[in-house]
Amino acid sequence: MSRQSELTLENNLITQLIGLGYQSVAIPDGDALVSNLKTQLETFNKASYTNKEFDGILNHLAKGNVFDKAKTLRDRFSFTNENEEAVYVRFFDSENWHNNQFQVTNQITQDGTFKNRYDVTLLVNGLPLVQIELKRRGLEMKEAFNQINRYQKHSFWSNHGLFQYVQLFIISNGGNTKYLANNAMQSVKQTFFWADANNKNITELTAFSASFLNPDHLGKMIAHYIVINETHKILMVLRPYQYYATEALINRVKTSTDNAYIWHTTGSGKTLTSFKSSQILMDLPEVYKVVFVVDRKDLDYQTMKEFNAFKEGSVDSTANTTSLVDQFLGTFKDKKGHAKDSDLIITTIQKLNNAISGHYRSQLEHLKNERFVFIFDECHRSQFGETHGRITEFFSQSQLFGFTGTPIFADNASKNDLGKRTTKDLFGDCLHKYVITDAIRDENVLRFGIEYYSVFKHKNKHQFDLMVEDIDKTEVFEDSKYIASIADYIIAHHDRKTFSKDYSALFAVSSIDAAIKYYEVFQKKKAAGEHDLRIATIFTFGANEDDNDAQDYIPDYELPDAAEPEAVYQSSHTRDKLESFIADYNHMYGTNYTTKDGKLFEGYFKDISKRLKEREKKSFNDEKDRLDLVIVVNMMLTGFDAKKVNTLYVDKNLKQHGLIQAFSRTNRILGDQKSQGNILCFRNLKKATDDAITLFSNKDAIEVVVMPEFEDIAKKFDEAFDGLKAITPTYQSVDDLIDENEEAAFVQAFRRLMRNLNVLQSYTDFDWKDMPLDSQEFEDYKGKYLDLHEKVKRNAEKEKVSILDDIDFELELIHQDKINVAYIIQLLANLKEDKTTGAAAKKKAILDLLGGDIKLRSKRELVEKFIEENLPHISDSNTVGEAFNNYWKEQKVLALGKICEEENLDKAQFKALIDAYIYSGKQPIRDDVFKCLDSRPSILKARSIGERILDKMKHYVEVFIQGMQA
């Protein structure tokens, strides 16, 4: 049976959209797009604009980037018309989204760096707000995703940048359909299936269009469920389960005063859901204020930061009970002393409890009958049960909603959790459920790769390895040999688990005393040169030194800015130890934290959090600011999210919701390399893990949640290897591939091999000796794979179209140990000293090493030139480093001069531009590039010339700067 063509898919979609209420309009090019925009804006605003007035509107619309234009879309533009009257233009109606005008068109052609023709475009009031890219059935979804990325780079900016108003992209091959926000920073991992309220995915394009693209729903999504993230300056869109949960909460408030809760698995984005719910609820006339309640002071700060990221200045956390009361009363002032009456308050249970049960209570008496909505985030501490009663008794018209990833059921309720009451007892109905198996199926969180390591072996007739949890004796856990053995094991395998420290890890231990012992052992081993891991620990300290389960979260005391230590805390052994550990941290990072000041102790926690959270940012200085391992007892095991944490070491007993919460610190989605959350257990948690997964999903979920055994993945690797060999029996065979179809088959086969290898290498059992190919053969194949990737890049520069353009090479899977200039110089010195026949092999090894590293590949030709032309004339191998550095400086000057000569650039100005780019990491704008030219190019040539110079500048930095730090 023949496959449905892309054209048929497109025509059927347009017919369906017209049936859903879209007006069909023919827009062949950018001029027609502008003409249609004028007509639609006039109709929408019930106005008429002269050409001069409309030019002003176009100039306004052309300003800024995608992020800025998302704000422009939702704002009004005021101007004085030719009759000297003040008028304004609206571009989108967010309050009554059905009042907007919806059109559909296809095959709009735009001229940019390249000429692009887009598949199906949905226009709202004349602006292109949704772009749909189609591929024929059977093709990878990534092809449509990559095509969108090319359009953004090549042509969306042209013609007044109107296509930068796109809010949503839809990609489909007919059988699979996904949506995503217009966010150039995201990967294909941030594309989502739409689903029904029961989390059943709607994948077929026809069904998706009926549910998602009908004007009423699409208008609501653009009006309410696009989030403009102020921190990252990007657009985000809610996933279906977040949408349904928010809608359910809104409906509950509008139609009932009953309480309820939302069960969305840990890691699925509850903060965004709760923010959007809070934002919409606080705008309802029925609601007086929304109060978002967290159970710990660290989450108070973290949640405020995240809420304000979604909407700048939307909330201030409460520094103390007085400020909370001021927020309730509307008399709160921000840090600058400005009055601020917010309809959204974030606070902790402790402060809320104080406000309604202490001497503040009388100040709030007149608010008792106002309708407050309280939203509680992951409240599992026993005091919440008490606070719940006080809230409902004091605020008689209040409505309470809970968000949780791990509800308390009868099976996992204890005296420490909600006073033995279940989540249902306290909140009532579960309005929406999205469990861990749903999230893994949708690729919204990762599976867990769990391994167990036994320190002690118990010999019986079966030679059975007994896990330490089966021994269950305190003296075993505190034994110095036991602790040293586990530390050694972590040191031995940390690089493997974290891709040579590209990711960070948490280490959960059983008590504060254990944390102290582990930290000291690691530091002793570091001083002895046994590892170079950057390690910190965080715990709180109390008066009761005999309590191993001492409070392990930032205390919600109301501290003065510079409290004397004895004014708040008793002097303690644990505090003295932590003070010395913080001193190590200060020395490592040049900070100045201490336990002797309440604010500075909080600052220590925040700084640790920041180092882990911000590793994913491109601007993060990994060499200077990286933190490899944080030893914790309970802190950071719930409510803490950092995508660059991929490993959890466990030396404590965990169970039920505590286990799922702790494991879930590792399973946030981040690109292709992070294929699972790594859990390395030093206690036998197998049954506890199975029981917890069953409790929070179902008895069949274990295989879904936990990665297969090493042997099972090894079999998949073998199958991928056989598939690769069938296409290219040797790596040299790649050179004999006849056409791009065969090259594409090789790329996909090798990519499949890399994916399996990426998972295998995270297991402690991995050894190249057990693989069907050795590491050198893999490197040889990898070199050919990268050669094809470079071919695609060269074709793009020459504006050649290739079927390889749409294949994602997943370069982040090509992992290499960190190689820097010092390492290269050492290899060159060794090569110089080698007078034997082995020198040729060493030279090849150096060039292969450079060719197999994405960042250093661009330097291979220059290093080879140094080996050929300079190395023979060096008499002393000790001077190789100096000679290489001098050579590199010379080549750097020559390369800069060549660019400036080819492009007629002022050398000093262009050098300054490059220096600014290296320092800030921000690509210069074209106007800054043009200032370096002898004369500004014509409008027609400006774009292509600017892009060409920027590409040369980036290549220069890639070759001579990146990866060359000592």
C-alpha cells in the first residue's frame, strides 16, 4: 500500500480546518501577508488605517525578538493618526479569545538567507501565530522539528519579522503529531503530544486538529497557556495534563467551595502548573487572594524565584510573619520601600501557622470571611495537619488545594505524615492524576537506572552477596572501613556516571553524623591525591546532639540579619563541623558563608542550589563554578530540581514516597545524552523500590519505571552493531557509500549504536573488553560519522539541499573525556621523545583524538601542521609547550588577518567585537558587524554578508579559543 503523500496530508488538513471555522486565504508571499494583515487588523479593531499609519504599525510590530513580540502581541499600540486623534491597535484579545479572527493558508514563500516555503500557517487577526510543518507518514518527527529550526535561522526574521510572532509550532507525519512553543533554545525533547483528560495521547493529525486546533481551544491556549519566561527570555507552553489540572481547579472554584488535590508525578512540572493556576485564580472576581504554601523555607525562596521567572515581579516571598501579615492586609512594602499589594502570596507553613494562631491573629480578623484560595505544595510534614485545621477554622470561606507527586495513602501514612491522615482525608477529591508511568511514556521524565553495590560479602553454600541492609546494624554503617569502601567506589565510578563530571550528583546518607564522616573521608582522600571531585555538604544543626534525625531543612526561624551564633543556636559539635566544611567551600569558590549568621547560612544553601541548577545554562563556567557532589541527609531530596543532576548515591533506607521523591532528583529531561537517572544503592532497596513504584502507579509499572538490566541493553547494542556492519562492514566502507540515501542509512545505524552505548557506559559493569568492537574501531566509525556531519555543514554554507539536513546527528552522544591544551602539549612532547617506529602510531592517535572530539575537531589541521612543520625543529621536548603556544598565537593572528582581508573589515574594531563575544557569549547584532566594514552593504546584501561574517567569527572562536584553555 502506498504511503500518504505530504501534499495529500496538507490538503486534508486545510479542508478539516475550514470545517472547524477557519477562513481560507491565499497568501503566496510576504507582500500578500502584509496586505492581509492590514485588512484583518482593520476588521478586528473596527478601524481604517492609511498607508502611513499602517507603516507605523508595521514598524512597531517589527521591533524585538520572539520574546519581545510575544509581549507586543498581548499589548496595545497607541499612536496619533493623521487626524491628530489618539488611537490604539489591539493585536489579540486574550479575555475573549473567540472574538479573534482565524485564517488558514499554505505554502507562503519568504526570502531570507535562503528561500523557504512553509507548509500550513494559521493566522490570527492576520498575524501568523501557529506554524504547522508536515512530513509524509513514516518519516521521523525530528525532520519536521529540524526544518522549523532552519526556518527560524534562515527566513522567519525577514519581511518585518512577522513570522517571529508564531506562538506554537505543530509537527506531524500524519500518525504522530506534537506541539511546542516558539523557543529556539529547546530540543526535540520539549515537544509534546496532546492528550485527553485521562492522559490518552491524541497522535493522529485529524484527531489532534479537532481537539487542539479548533479556534476556541487554540485561542484559549494562546490567551492563557503560553507562559512568557522572564528569566530565560523564552516562551513556554503547558502540557496537556497541566492544562487539564488548571482547568479543573478553575472550574472547582467557579462552581463549588469544596477542596481538592492534584496528583502529578514528581518532575512533571508542578511548579508551572501551580503558578498558572494561581495566576488565573487570582484574577477571578470570586477570589480575594491566592496563598501558595510550601513546607520549607528553602522552597519558599525557590518557588518565589520560579514564579517570578514565569512573570516578573508577580510575587514576593515572606521574610517573616510580619511581612506575611502585611501581605494579607495589603500594606506590604518591597525591598525598595515601595507599597505592593499582591493578589498572590508565597509563604511557609510555619509563618502561616504563626499568622493565624499567634498575636497577629487579631489583625486579620476582618479578613475571616474573605474567600482565600490556599494552594499547598508537597506538604507531608506532620504540622500541616494542624495548620489545615487552623486555616479552615479561621478563614471560614477558604478553599484548599493540594499539589503532590506522591500522595499519602493509607498504605504509606505514618505518624510523621499528616498525622496519619491521607491526602484524601485532608483535601477531598483528586481532580487530576498524572502518574510516573504516564510521564515516562510521554518522555516528560526519565526512567531510573538502578544498581546495587554490596560492601560486605556473606559466604554461604550459594556464595550469596548479602546487601548491607540485610545486616542492619548501626556499627556496620558507621564502620570506617565501610565508609572508606563506599567513598572509593564513588570515586572509581563517578566519572562514568556523570559523563566525566559534565553532570552533578547527590549522595543521600542516613544521618548528620554519617554526612560528617563521609565528607571528612572524601576530603582526606582528596588531600592524598586520590580524586579531584568538588564536594560540599549541607545539613542543619540543633541542640540535641543525640538525635541522628535532627531537623534537616533550613529552619524557618525569623533571624536578624547578623545573629550571634548563641542567640539562635546552641554551640554544637555539628555546627562546628559544618562551619569548617563551609570554610572549605568558601576557599574553593571564593565565597564568604558561615553558620554564624542566619542570612549567610541561607546564602550557603542557595549558592549550592544555584551551582547545581545553573549548570544547564550556556553561560555557566563549568571549570570555575562546577560542583560535583553534594552530601545530604534529607535536604534537597524533595522539591529540588536541577536538570544537570543525573546521579543519586544512596546509603540510607528509603521507602514509599520518600524513595520516589529522592530518586526523582535525577530524572529531569535534558537532551539525548541524559538517557536515565542513575541510582547507585549501597543498601538493598530492591523490594522497597518495587513497593514504592507499585504504590504510586501499579503492579505492572516496574519495567516501565526502571531501566533494563545491563545484559538486556548489551543485547540491544549487539543488534545495533550487527545493523551497522550490514551497511558498512568496516569504517573504510563509509567512503564507498554511493549516495546520500546510503549515507543517511549509515548515520541512522551509527546513531542507534551510540544511543545504546550511551546507556551502557553509565553502568558499572561496562568494559570495552566485553563489547563486539573495541574502542579504537568505535572511534574510527565515529570519525566517519563526524565527517558526514561536516559535509552537511559545508552544504548548508553553499545553500545546497541535502536529505542529511533533516537528520539529527545527536552530537551530544559523542562523549569524550575532557581534553585541553595542556593534555595536547603532553601528547606532543611524548611524540617528540619517541624515536622508535611507534612514533607514527602516536601521531595517528593524537590526530584521531582531535578528530573524535566535537570541540577540538576544528583544530586537527593546525595541530597536524605543527607536527609536520615545527616539531622536527625542536631539540628539547621540554620546550614543546612554549613552541606550541607561540605557534598557536601566530596562526591566530594570521587567521584574523585573513578574515579581515577577505571581508574588508577594520582589524581593531573586529578584534574588539570578537573579544566582546568571547566575554559575554552573546552573538553581536549585524549593525555592530557592519560598523567594522569600510562601507555598509546594500539592504539586499546586508543579511547574507552579515551572516557570513558572523559564521567566520564563530568559526575563528571555535578553532582558536574554545577548548584551548589550560
